Amino acid sequence: MPGAFLLQRSADRQFYFNLRAANHKAILTSERYRTKASAQKGIQAVRDNAAADARYSRRASSDGKHYFVLLAANGESLGTSETYTSSGAMQAGIQAVKRNAPTATVVDRT
């Protein structure tokens, strides 16, 4: 199965999505959106920005783990990765987003 965007509702009834790789592992989690239409626009923005390496902000958490944030052209966060134990693993996560986002289907679980 190719990658997929899982569009879901949170406990507080807001919308969010996870980009999952072919192995079903979440590789990017969005912010929460008030409307489904806004979340759908967020999915399109991930598709539009995923290929550009400059859109990935590589960061370290307070406990020294690595993660990245995918940013839109205006600098807004589109999604955040899980944490990784090494920068190499984080880079592999970025490559997974680049590979999966452009062709990922949308699975609407709202």
C-alpha cells in the first residue's frame, strides 16, 4: 500500500491528519484545524512543500532527540515528525515524507 494521509478528528472535535508511510508508520502529524476544509488545504500544502529541502526545519528536543517540522512558504508549520535518536534517522524520515506526500491518498476517518 502506498503512503496515505489519514484525516481524523481529535477528542475536542478539531481536524488533523497523519501522513503514513507504506509500512503504516506515521511520519508527519499536522497541527489541529477548526474545519475539515482547512485540514484538506493543509494536506495539499504538505504535498506542495514536501519536495523542497529548505522547507524542513531540523531541530533537537530538550532531551537531545532529533525531529523536524515541515514549513509552508510563509513559515507556518504544516506538520511535525516523531522524535529520532539520531540525525541520520531524522534525515531518513524527511526522505520518507518527500517520497510519500506527493502521491499519498487521503483516507477520511472523520
